[in-house]
Amino acid sequence: MIRLMKTALAFLFVTMFYSGVANAQATRTWVSGVGDDVNPCSRTAPCKTFAGAISKTAAGGEINCLDPGGFGAITITKSITIDCTGTFGSILASLTTGVIVNALSTDIVNLRGLMIEGAGNGTNGIRVIQAGAVHIQKTVIRGFRGATAGAHNGIIINNSTGVPEVDVVDTLIEDNGGVAGAAGVLIKPSGAGGAKVTLNRVQILNNQVGVSIDGDVSTGPIDVAIRNSEMSGNAAQGFNSLSPNGADSLVRVMITESTASNNAGNGIQSVGQRSTVRVGESIATGNGGVGLQANNSGILQSYGDNYTDGNTGGANVGVTPATPN
């Protein structure tokens, strides 16, 4: 009898062990255009969608694309890397948001080599609600357009707590907006939220506003660095920073080696007493408004090495010299 009980317990242990192994999350998973989400998402048995793969990927793990395909919208709630560099990893997000990041304030999310397509009516390309850091590289975000207020942005950062770091590098953001307040990149935390954003080698073309910072509904600090980037052909401003009141976010922006051209409104503007924008080695030309403009007590400082000719409204309004250390 004792021997029989021991045998039964051993069998139960082995069954539970292998069941746990079967259900364990992998450090790396794979998606394929011919995959299936019932698969374990291994290289030889890939999943069909990002949503299917992330449920089988451990926190801090990586999802890769085996071949070109449309892998669906995804909500990210943990540290993860999605890397489709070298393949055509697409997200078609008609009437929805392509990627929602709503993770812990310590989580790190990496997005590389993606095509995020809004099909002319998508809500947002990438929405950052909460994270420690979000790194976006070699990605195309386009076609998020419509008439719904507060939506239709290429990237929107609208966290209500914390100060996430969002870096965008070697990326194209185009044809987003269609409604006032929308932008290629909209930085609009709320509550006590702030943001730390870097744009490097980013093309932001034919959106509503190119880059828009709205510090009017938050109190956390917003720090933005834009380098070697282009904000052109947008339906309003190329770059707009707004933080008008003493209780609003303290917004600090540095723009260097960048271009704001052929926008219907001003090239680069700073609005409100809590907004400070500094510009160096940059070009603002061919805009329907002013090249560089500060108004409503906003601060816009130039290092004196910018080119601001050919704007319909004039070169500069309210600009003051910046003093290098």
C-alpha cells in the first residue's frame, strides 16, 4: 500500500512538473504570417499575432518576426522588446490604437522595425500611458486621421503619473491628425505626470501639428530634446509648446540641427510663461506664419546660428538671445 502511494505521488509530481514546463513563458518568441496563436510561439511553431505572442513571452523577453506579415494591435503591460528589424512587421490599426503601453513605472519597452498603419482612420499609432522607458527605433507610423478630438496622433504620451523616458530614433511619422489638437507627436501628460522625450533623426511630415507639447493639464516636468529632425508640411505649426499658467508643467525644450519648413502655421513657437524653447543650428523657412515665435509670455531663445528667412509672417517674433556657457 505504501509503495502504491509513493508511486502515485511520484506520478503526480512528474505530471505537475511537465505541465509547468509546458506553460512556462519563453524569453524569446516568434510570430509569422503563417503562424497560429495556439502554437507555443517557438521558432519552429510561431504565433500569428503580437497579442498571442506576448502572453507566452516572459517579462523582459523579446518577440521577433520570422517573415513579413500583419501581426495586429497590442497592449503592452510589462517589459518587452518587439523587434522586426529586417522583416516587414506590420500593425494595421483601423479605428483603433496600434500599440498601447500601460506597464509598470519601472518597465522598459523596445519597439524596433515596425510599420504601424492607421489606414486613414486609426486612433493613435503608439499611446504611452505608463512605463519607465519606451524606446522606438526604425519605425514608420502613418495614417492615423479623423475628426475625434483628443485622438489621431502618431505618438501620444498622456501618462497621469511618473516621468517616462520616450526615445524615438530613425523613424518616420506622417499623415496623422485631421483635427485640432492632434499631432505627429503629442506630449500631453495629465495630473502629476511629466515626460522626458528625445527625438533624433525623426521625420515628422504632413501631420496636423508636427510636434505638440501641452503642459496645460499637468504639473510634472516636461523635458524634450530634438536633434537632426524634420517637422515639415504640417497643417498647423511645425513645433508648438504650450504651458501658460504658473501651476502648469515646466516645459524645457532644446532643438538643434533641425528643420521646420513649409508648415501652414509658424515653424517653431513657444506659448505661455512656463514654456522655454531654445533653438540652435536649425532652419525655419517657407512657413505660412512666422519662422520662430514666442507669445503669451512664452520664451523662445536663439543661439544666433539659425536660418529663418522665407516665412510669410516674418522671420522671428518675440525671440531673445540664448547665452551659451
